[in-house]
Amino acid sequence: MKRTRRSGFSLVEVLIALTILGLLTINIAMVSRTGSQAAESDLFRQLLDTEMDLTLDRIKLALMSASADNVYPQVPAPASESHIDFSTSLGVQGGVHVMGDPERIQWTPATAEKGGVFWTQSLGLPDERQIQWSRNVPILQNLETANERDDNDNGLVDEPGLSLHVEHAEDRELQVFVNLTVSKTDSRGQVVPRSRQVNITCRN
Ligand SMILES: [Ca+2]
Ligand SMILES: [Ca+2]
């Protein structure tokens, strides 16, 4: 008896094919989602890094030309301050340094958790003006808590999100160390902190 050749697919084959297709679709969607989340996280970190780097560059530029005798307070580690007052040297006239108007860089609270970094020009004078350099600086540095201990192992105790301390050995120029943490909550509700330290030599 002649057998008829089977054509088309059985129901089982169709079900298997649909299952495989479904799994593939789910996998592709997961990979795509993971990829877009990674790209979003990268962009988020880059924006925070830009805010942090720009703020530190501005602080560095301002303090580089500060006169060492006009930097206050001069707090050594493990203590630190969240502000610094200074005047820059405009040059020498008749053998005497001519100083610019007093300036201040400070962290100012905006909420219970974070605040901004502000630069004040002509401090206490009629033409005083204040400019914001950063808006996402937490009260304390990353991994630091207020407990009179150095939790993040950086030689500073309970240091603020913007922390400034100095080193001034007798035979060396004044050095100001600036630690800055910038942090923000991403779309998944996770706090992303970025931190960096710069040291600035006051050569005047
Ligand atoms: Ca610390
Ligand atoms: Ca602490």
C-alpha cells in the first residue's frame, strides 16, 4: 500500500516553534532593556561627573590666585570646613601686593539632604553677588556618616559634601585640599554618588 507523504506542520511542531519564538522575543527584549538601562546609567554618571569636574575646576581657578595670608579658615585634617574665604592677589604695586575684594566659596543647604556650592564675589560689599556652581552636593561625603569617625577612610572625620582643609608647613606654600561629592537619584530610585579630591597651591 502506498503511503501518502505528510505535508505541512503538526500542531505539536507549531506549538514548539511558537514557544521558541516567544522565548527569543523575551530574551531580545531583556537584552535591549538591559542595554538601554546601561546607556542611561552611563549618561547619568557622565552628567554628574561634568557637574563635579566643572565645580572643582572653578574652585581651583579661584583659589590658585588667592593670597595665602588671606585664606580663612585654615583648618588642618582630620577636621574640615564647608566654606572658605579668600582674597586674590591682583599684582604688586610699589612692592606691596594689591588685593582684590573678599570672596567666599561655600556649601549652602537647600533641603534636609543636599545643597549647593556657591561662589560669593565682593563679600559684604554693596556690589556683592552670589553665583551657584553646583546643586547636587549632599550634606556629607560619600560613605561618611556623622559619628565622629572617618568612615570612608580618607583621613577626614565627618567631612561635609564640600569639604576644605589646608596644609601649611613652615617651609612650604599653603595647600588647600578640596573634597567634593555630587550625588543624585536616578530613574530607578538609586542614589548615584561621584567624588573627587583636588589640591590647590596658593602661590601668592
Ligand atoms: Ca572621612
Ligand atoms: Ca563619620
